[in-house]
Amino acid sequence: MLSKLFRGLRKTREKLAAGLSRLFSKGRKLDDEFLDELEEVLYTADLGPTGSAVVEELKDAYRRRVVQDADQVPAFLRDRLLARLEGCGGVLREAERKPRVIVVVGVNGAGKTTSIAKLAHRLVQQGRKVMLGAGDTFRAGAVAQLTTWAERLQIPIIKQDPGADPAAVAFDATAAAVARGVDDLILDTAGRLHTQKNLMEELRKIVRVVRKNVPDGPHETLMVLDATTGQNAIRQATEFRAAADVTGVILAKMDGTAKGGAVFGIREQLPIPVKFIGVGEAIADLEPFDPEAFVDAILSFEQRAGTE
């Protein structure tokens, strides 16, 4: 049976496969034309500059006769893509004492609230005591949406009226998490457009407020990016990282896009590990990011190289 990851990356894999099946057809020679076509295939799968850089490395290896024929290219490509994902993985930082505070940031529409619910579900399944903090007080319906998820998951939520100060919610939530001995507090934040400077100031304020009750927090600041935006997600990542010490990325909506290659661009331009990816709409469809499984799922060379 295909894994959730394999199914979730179907669109990205199919976009790559359409081009790769032509390149790795039987009898195709490794030459300059082949290399130019490979670069185009990688670029259209939204690898962008990363795809070009990998092909340049391949060209150099070809000139030095390290790689001599097309059959050697899949392994070379896999190796170079994996190298660019070093340090990524679905492991959350531990806290020395309860609670572990996880702040979640991202623009509206990126899938932030749903990703929070999926992450909370994962932690609950691990037997951890989880609490939510509804800090996205400016978006209409955001508090209600997160409250619905908390009720479904049967976990507590700290909230205030819509329009309340997000930092006040953060203070109340951290205080309650400490008092109740919660293992994990997941704190939602406002998700207005990343170009609004006041939002970035609010994020900085939330971090300061968290530390009043949890001096070593937040232990994780996870940024939710919409995979369907491809390379455009990199700009969002840059802006949010300037406002908060972003420690990891949740790449949402991977199942709905052929732009999964943007993972490499994000990783290449920003030293932020991808920690989780959303591979479906169900509550359990948040997968820890496994670089090897990811690369194998989008390339899937085994059925194609030299056989078609």
C-alpha cells in the first residue's frame, strides 16, 4: 500500500515524472542537450535555482567523467538533493521543564489553524497533555475555528474575545499551561499579510510575553507555509524570520500542488529545517519530514530510469 507521503506528493512526482520519463528513455545519451532538458524539468517542478545548481554540479561531474552515462544520473541527483535537506526532520525541540511552548506563525490562508490542529493531534496520540492558545484574535472566525478543533480533540483552549490583544492571550495561555502542568502549549498568532510591519511587532511582543511565564520559551517557533505558492513562500519565510526566531517550517497543502520542489529553495535560501508536511485534509495527515522518503517519493526513479 502506498504511504501517505507517497500519495500526498503525487502531483509533484507526476510533474517530474512527465519530464524524467522522456529523459531516461531507453538509449538516451548523456550529453549537453540531455543536461539542458533536465534543468528545465527540475525548474518546472519548482526547484528553481536549486535545480539549476544541481545540474551545474552534474555538468561538472560529466566533464570530469565522474558521471559518464544517463544511468548514473538518478543516483547523482538523489544524492545532491538529499545533501540540501541535511538537518531537516520532524523532531521537535524538548523543554527542560513543562510546558514546551510552540508558537505557530504564518499568513492567513496558509493552512495555519488546520496545521495547529494536526500537530496537536499528533502530540495527543503520543500521550502528551496539550493545550491551545487562540492568539489569532484579528481574523474573523479564527478563535471559533480553533475552539472547534480543541473540542474535537478534547483538549483545553485559552482564548479571549475577538479583537483582544494577542500578547494578553499569550500571557494567559502560558500562565495556565504552567499552572495545569501541560506538556505542550501550541500558541496561534495573527496571520495578516507579512508586509504589515505592525504584525511583526506583535510577534516580537508575543515572544517577550511568553518568556515572562516560561523564561526559556518559546521552544519552537514553527512557520506554516502554503506549498501551493511554491517559490513565493520563500519571501514569507524571510519576513517572518526577521520578526521571530523561526526554528522550523510546516509545509502545508503538499497534496494539492505540483510545487513540492519549493522545499529545496526554502532550505537553500534560509537555514530553517522543514519539520512537518501536510499531505491531506484529514486530522492525521501531518507527516514528520523525512528527507530520504521525500526525495524518493518525488523522484521515484526505480520504475523509470533506463526502462521506458
